[in-house]
Amino acid sequence: MSRMLLRHARLIDGSGAAPREAQAVLIEDGRIAAVAADAELAGVEAATAIDLAGRTLLPGFIDCHAHLGAYDYELEARIATPASLTVMRTLPQLRDTLEAGVTTVREAGGLDAGFRLAQEQGLIDSPRLLVSIVILAQTGGIWDIACASGAKLDLAGAMGQVVRYCGGVEAMRQIARELLAAGADLLNIHTTSSLHKHPERLPHAMFTPAEIAAVVEEAHNAGKRVMAHVDGGPGVANAIRAGVDSVDHPYHLSDADIELLLQHRTWLVPTLSCNYGIVRIAERDPHAGIHESSLRAARQLIAIHTEGFTRAVKAGVRFAMGSDSFGRFQGDNLFELQLMVDAGCTPMQAIVAATGDAARCCGLERETGTIAPGKRADLVCVDGDPLADIRILQDRRRLSLVMQDGRCAVDRLRAGPDDGTCAAR
Ligand SMILES: [Zn+2]
């Protein structure tokens, strides 16, 4: 049995409880065996003991909405990219996300079950993955390029099946079953039109309530969840009423939508970073392929998006962290916590949204999300106090440790051996 003892930590356990000083965490075979005051675990023998004095220990972060396989924005580049190249470009993005402190990701379309298996089998450095495989979208929905000439570009195929266009209750039921059989951990359905095409008007609904309900029924029958990719408008209410488990990035959120979220106890995953991501990428690289109209829409949507989230939090809607990270924005996931605080959350609320509540949103609360006995040893140690300044979580130099299943993905306290185990101290 391998045993590791983390000592002298300031502990934020992810449950929302107040931080506790001088705490020790005992890890056995990749799981948390005990959490107690230092004095209580002082006599425990462990192969590795790590002194975390002056640092804060938190659960590994969970990103409930990211697009880790997305890379290019230019249509031509997407079409020309072989699937193997997409895979190879995705691997460093996965590692980068893990090294940023994100130990679990709920993937919102683009990665298949092979990525999850590769992480589970230790073949790649990656957050633990829940994959939706594709986004279910209606014809004319997200990324569907229909030309006035009648010509149609099957961008879904070009992007390695990021999107599956579909419609009709029975056809969608069948597709949902196929995806679940192919190893989808959840299903992802896009129930509104995209605002990036027409930011000046409210998105219209995509799919009928019956179509959404069929997908939800199939997922729930299989014990899986459904996330709804929404931009706003009547498709938000359709999704909530049909029983989806989370509503992700509604830029427009009406008071009636908020009332429905409360009634159905549906999770809200705001992904406030989404539009900032588009602006940041375009500013960093003018040749990144972000269309001028998308950039304009993103700038326009930031204020509307934030205002809706603030209203939902005040009303008591339960929410979880998602970054909507995509392409060259990977690894900046924890910027979302800063945006949540800027939108009116306390730093503790933002941390819980990205740990304990994120685990609940994903259905992983028995495995991860809090620092408690029995949970996987997914831990992040930061030099300083994130409750005093939430931005320190984005500073890689201050992330002393990132641990996943008890294995160090990052160890800045002392360089460990290359096999990822922490050096004995
Ligand atoms: Zn998304």
C-alpha cells in the first residue's frame, strides 16, 4: 500500500465549510484515507510526507463544460485537418488543462470514449473525462453552414464529428441510444440557435420539446445526464421543462427561465469565460481565424451574459463552474472563478461551484469534488489564500501541487522523479 501524508495545510474542503488551519490529509492508494488536525495524524508513518505550511489545499477543480478537442476556427483549416492531427493537437491541451489544476472535465463535444479510456489507463496526462462525444444539433443549428445556393458543408465530418445533426423524436431516440452504447458519459443537446450568428435578436428554439424529452428519457434510463447547450430564448425553457440536468451558457436568461431553473432544480453552468475567450484569442492572434462578426458578438454579449448570471445567483439557482474553454484558450479554465467573483459571488461560492457543486452537477460527488475520506486524492495546493485573492489560482507558479488519484501532475515543492510520484521528503 502506498501512503502519503500532506501536513500543515490550510484546508478548503470544497463543501463550503470555513477554511481550517493546520490540517493533515492522509492518502492511501490514491484515495483520501483521513483528514484531521496535524496533531492527530502526527504518528502516522507514510513513505512520503509533504509540508504545506503557508499554503492552501483545495480539491482538484472540475470544469463542467469544455471543448478540449477544438483547435482551429477557420473553416478551411478545419476541413483540411486529418482526425489523427486533431488527436495529437488535443493531447497537449489535455495536459495543459490538468497542469492548470483541473483534475476532471465534462467534455461538451468532440472527444470520444477513447480519450476517457486513455486517461483511465494512464496513457495520457489529462483531466479525468466525462465525454458527450458529440453535440446533438438541429439542422441549421450550431456550426451548420447552409448556403443560399443550397450547397451544404458537412462541418460535422470535417471536425471529427463534433456535431451530429438530427431531428425527429424516434430518430433522436435512436441516436441517443447509439451514443450511450458508444460510451457517452452524458448527452449534450443544443436547444437554441446560436447568438454568434445574430447577436441582435433573441435566439430561437431548436428541437421540439418532444425531441428533447426523448433524448433526456434515453439518457436517464441509462443512468446518464443531459446538458443543454443554450444561448437564450424559448429553447432554454423547453430544455428545462424536458428535464435536462444542466443548462449551459445562456447569454440571455429571463426571470421566467430563472423561476424554472429553481422549480426543476436544474444546474446552471454559466461559462462566463466563453466570450472573453473569443476576444482574448483574437487579440493574441489576429490570424486565429475568428470571424469579425463573432468577435463583435462576443464583445456585445459579455455584459448581458454576466447580468443574467448575477440575477440567477441572487435568486438562489444552483450553479457549477464551466469555462467553455476551446482551442487556444485551454489551460485558462480557472479565469472563470475570477469572473464569477466579479459577477457578485464570494470567492468561497466560486470555489464550491468548481469543486463540491461541480462534482454534484456531474454526478461524481461520491468520487471527487471535496476533501473527505473515501474520495479520490484529487488535490490542488496553492501558495497563498484564494479567498483573499481568487486570481492566484490562475498563476501557475503558485500552484505548488496538482494531484490526481494521488499522483502528482505538478510538483513545484520539490522536483519529483519523472514517473509522477511525489519525491519522498
Ligand atoms: Zn460550449
